[in-house]
Amino acid sequence: ENNQFTTRLLFHHLLGKDDIEWLSLFAKYELNNEQKLSLVFIRELGAIDNITYRQLNSDITTRKATFDLHRMCQEGLFELRGQRRNAYYVAGQEFVRLNSRGDDFNGRADDLNSRANGLNSRANGLNGRANEEISRADDEMYGANDEMYGANGEMYGANGEMYGANGEMYGANGEISRANGEISRADGEMCRADGEISRADGENGRADRENGRADGEISRGDALNSRGDGLNSRGGGLNSRGDGLNSRGDSLPLELKERIKQLGKRTDPKEMEKLIIDLCNWNPLSLKEIAKLIKRKTSSVRYLYLNKLITQGKLFYTIPEMLNHPNQKYTTKKKQ
């Protein structure tokens, strides 16, 4: 059992693109690698202490760790809680302020999505208008062609009358002139139709550009939504955790209550260890909770019982990543 070691792999050991983007929010502070990793650690677990900070890099000394953490407090990124060996650090006001930018990104993404939807609607309207212009131009072109063919028919009829009767030649020439006028008008209609078609093509091109712009805005909005969600889904507060001793004391099984009542000032150590194990098997408990239930000092409970039971593998930490975590509890179930 002594030939064992423990490897801790947290999310901050495998920083992804979103983590690097999130750390860029703190670029102005010019933090070293360990300080950046400590930001990610607090975002994941809510707190960090000097011992855990040194584990981020085995070359860091206690003095260097203290200096780095003190600077984080000066910048408003961390806040110190507890004293001496029980001291630990939680997120400071500046950390919370910068981390809240994820909500701003979400709002901006929603605005961009709304704008993209508006552009889509506008593009659809332009498409419809362009199609109407094309249909109208086609109708006018076909009408002009019909008039041209009719004018050609009249011209051929006039020529036939000219060859058929010399006496009616002058009348036929008049008919020819009228036919030529109709042809000119038909050509004018065709030119106007061509102009309408060109304008409609221009409207189609504009609609395509609006569609492309709308797609770009939608993609940008989706990217910001993803980032904002990635930023919002992460982190944890210490406020949602607590001792909850009063409510647990009321629900304590009757058998455990009776054993606690029978405790004396000189209770057998084996009996006390068995009671602590049964209490932690009933529910994960903190050092203060255990001490209050069995009416002993926290220092005595830690050094006389808990350290021994942890070493023997009869009890386990609920947060093995940081042994002095403010929400640390003891349980009989090993964390997987």
C-alpha cells in the first residue's frame, strides 16, 4: 500500500481555445503561467491555497507562491480568506467583473442574430421584387415582339398591294411608312424591356449581397453565442455550498443520536473512530460538522482521528484536488 502515488489531472491541465480566449480578458495584468493557471483553477473549484498553487509547478517555492498570490490580491483578482495554515483565496471583485463579460457577449450575439434576421427578411423582399420586375419585363418583351411581327405582316401586305396595283402605289407607300413607324415603336419597347431586365439583374445581385451579409452576421452571432455559453457554463461559487449542519442534525438517524449521547470525556478511541466513520458514511461532513456533533475541538478531531482514518483508507476527501478547500468534507466513498 505504501508504493502508491496520486496524479491529479484537472481541466486547467488541458487548456483549449475557449480557455485561452477567456484568459485574454486578464492580459493587461501580465500574469505568469502559474498565475494564469490559478485563475482557471478558481474558476473550476472556487478556491485555491498556497500548497495547491505550488503544485501547479514543482519548481515554485513557498516564498514565490506567497508573492504571486499576494499580487493577485493587490490586483483585485483574488480575496484572502482565513488565517495562517487555514488561509485560502477566492475570486475577487475584478475577477468577477471580467468573468461577467460572458453575459455581454450573449447580449451582443442576440443583437446580431436579430439584425441578421432583419437582413434576411430584406433580402427576401428584394428577391421577390426582382422576380416581379423580371416577369414584367418578359411580358413587355413578348408584347413588343407581337407588335413587331404584326408590323412586319402589315409591311408585307403593303408591298403586295404595291405590286398588284400601280394606282394604289402611293397609298401602299403610306402604309409602309406607318408600318415602319410601328417597327420603330416596337424596337423602342424592346430596348425599354432590355433596360428593365438589366435593372432586375442588378436587384438580384444586390439581393445576393444582402444574403451573403446576413449569413455572415448569423455566423458571427452563433460564434458569440457559443463563446458566451462556453464562458457562462463554467466556474462555481462558494455561496451554493455550506455546512448545512442544523438541518442535518435534525435528520440524523436515531441510532447515531443515541451513540453521540453516550459519549463521555474519555471515550475509547476505537469507538470514536467507528462513530466518525458511521457519521461520514451517513453523509459527507466537514471538520467543523464532525467536531460539533461529537462535541470535541476541531484540532483534536483532525490530529487524533481524521488524519489517521485518511491514511488507513477508511475515509476520503470529497475534494482531493485541494485538501484545504473551504468546502472540504470527509466521506467513506472514494471519488472516482
